[in-house]
Amino acid sequence: MDHALVREVIARHEPRIESILSAQRVVGAALGVVCAGELAWFRPWGHADPARGRPADERTLFPIASNTKPFTATAVMQLRDAGKLALDDPLVGHVPEIERAAVHHGSLRDVTLRRLLTHTSGLRGELPGNRFDTGIGPSVPQLLERLDEVAVVVPPGAMHKYCNLGFALLGVVVERRSGVPYDEYVRRAILEPLGMRDSTFTPEGGTAPRAVPSRHEAEEVSPRPALQMQHHAAAAAGGLRSSVADMARWLAHACALGRGEARTPSVLAPATLQEMLRPHARMTGWQQWQCLGWNVRVVRERPLYGHGGSLPGALSQAHFSPAHDLGVIALTNSDAHTAAEEVATSLLDALVEAHEQDADRRPVDLSPAPAAFAPYLGRYVARLNNLGAVMRIAWGDGRLMLLAEDGAPPRRYEATGMRPAPARLELVERGVLRPVEGRWAGEPLRFRFAEGGEAVTGFDSPSGTFMARLVPADTSAW
């Protein structure tokens, strides 16, 4: 999707964006769209600093609150890949102080790092203390000293239960397994390599301007400064400050790795990021699921990933679709609204829809299949009627594909990421093709040839035998 089409879609959508922000009395906002690895559009709204009447720019730092959690999850996955921990390790093996917690369900060994990452640990949701009243979270030593105040309150693994405490404890794990403080590890291992040099856990300092967290009290016209949070041990759950420019680098990185592309610079292997994007626990209905640090919602069979964040005087949203190489960022310096989520999700939905319509209009590459693939092209029927399947092997856009007879174009299936039938095929050796995705991924399809000839008469699949092609393969295109 080119930047001109992005701007065209946004131009149609902008009146609605302005209406949402205005109607919900958003004090200030910074909005951005990431396309093909770049910040393709930026729009400030209102005032990042109401007292001075200053709007946001691309570098203005906003508290991103729980959008910090995917950074913490990335740190955990880096340490896993380095062999310093395993996701199914019990937390107690890394933070033995948790033994002081009360256990109302199951065992402490059921509280694993994976369940902390997916909010299924069963632990109470918040850290000890009243940080949302005072603005001051416990230090790491204070948190560890007060773990006798926490408990496993629902059976581990039984349900999705949002847990800031869990991510604070993951921050302790990162610190202990890396040997440096959590915030220092994230700066060195994630922020700096990705060029996110303005992003910080430090309340003050640096050269980038900062948004002032604000809120409207009752019906007051002018906003007041909101409670300033000092996160301490809660930093791993929601303490990062970032900008549209830096978050654009973050989402561009996630889009590239989510498509399986090696990227420089990178802080994860593509396979690790893809592992993080797999759904683990249902959140709301059947459309929204918790992944490892990220969330995914399914809109018209499209998986759209992201996270939100909420603190006094600040709400944020960051959403992306690797298949479409698109991301949307909405950072605000006020609370008590749903505008950040509405703007980010509706804008990403509109951009994805436009991307798919544009893709459907683009011509398919009709170059002929390589000679080695030509014998396999055509339509096949299951030998036994109970399979009720007609499959087609076709070549198009430089790929050999296995398709259901009535399947949608592979390009559309790739955009959804669901792939209920189509799968790319690779040639293992003469007479053997192997799907690299879908139901039969990694399992060989073994082809039958006419006696003494080169003509293919069928193939054996993991689900049964598919016999004679119904119609000769008279075309190599989809």
C-alpha cells in the first residue's frame, strides 16, 4: 500500500477522527500511521501541554501505560532465546519470594512465566499498596517484601484475568536473569537497537518534549494536571513513555517480523515474534484473544494485533497488521474517554480494507510455472466421497499453491492470515510436494504417475488419496 493511498483513506476518515476527539473532550493527542516500515502520516490534536498551549509533535513523549507490556514480553522472549529461562518455568524458580503468597487454587508451580505473559496466572490483578491513589508504586524490594499480601485467587490457566502484578514480577525476572535493572535492560536490548532513543522510563530529562497528563474535572472547561505516576516496580507493567516517531519504529519492526522477514536492526528472530502473536486465552467474546504480551482481535477474519494503555491522564493504543504492513498509533494525554481506541481501531480497519481492495485490483503475475512444477498442476478429487474435497494445485504470483476448489484468491487468504485451505507448496524431490502452512504443513504429498510415463494420476495426502484430475491442467494461473 503506497503512502498516497494511505493519505487518501485518512482524508476520508479525518472528519470522523476529529468528531470523536472533540466529542470526548480529549485534551491532546498524537496520531500516526505506519506503512511499509515508515511513518506515513502524523497528526497532532489539541494541546500536549495545555498550560502553554503547545501541541504535540512526532517526538513528544506520552505515558504509554500498558503498551509497555509488549516490551516486557519481548525482554522475556529474548532471555528465553538466550537460554536463560523457559516460558513454562514456574515463577517461584526465579522469584522464590512468591512462596509467601496465599494459594487459594492449585499450586504455586502452576504460576508459570507463560501464564504471567498471557494474564492466566490466577494472581490478583494489582500490586500491593494504593499507587493509583498516591501516584507512587512500591519499589522492587518493597514489592518482594509485601508478597504475603497477594494470592492466587482463581485457578491458574482457567481464565484470562488482567494482571499488572504479573508483569511487575516479570520485570523482576528480567532483572535477575539479565543481571541489570529492568529499565536498563529494555533500553539496551530493545529501545536503542530499534532507534527508539527518546523513549524512556525516566520521569524527567532528555531532549524530547513531554506531554502533560491532564484531565477534565466534572464540567470544567479547562483541564487540570493529572496525578503524576512514579511507577518503580510497576514500570514493567506500564511505566514507559514514548512518542509517535518511536512507536512507529516499534510497529514497523513488529510488522516485518510478523511477516517472517529478517530485519536490520532487529531485537527478535521472526519466528519468536510470530510465536508471540499466537492466541493463548480468550479475552472478550470469540473475537479478542490474548497472545504473549500482545492482543489480537479478529475483524472479518483478519487478525489485527496490538495493545492499549491506561493511566491517570493518559490513554494509548497501538495496533498493527503484519499481513498488510500497516500500523496505527494513538497517544493521548487525557483519560476518561474511549477516543484513542475508537480512532486507532477504526482507522486501521479502514486502511486494511483499502489495502485489500487495492490488492484485488492489481494484476496477478501470470508467468508460466517452472518446468519442474508443471506436471503437478491441475484439479484433484478425493477418492472417497466422505472427504467431499476437490483440490487444485496452481501456480501464480511466483508461488505454487494448494487450493480448495471454491477457495478465495490466495492473496486474500494471506491478508487474513487465517488460511483455512490455501497453502504454499515446496518441491522436495520428484513426486513429493510439501505444504509449508495449513492443515498439512510439513507432511509430504506423494504423487502417483502413470505406468512408464510422466503423467500424474493422483496423490496421497495425510487425509487420504486424491485421484485423477477432473480437467487437464490447461492453465498455470490461479
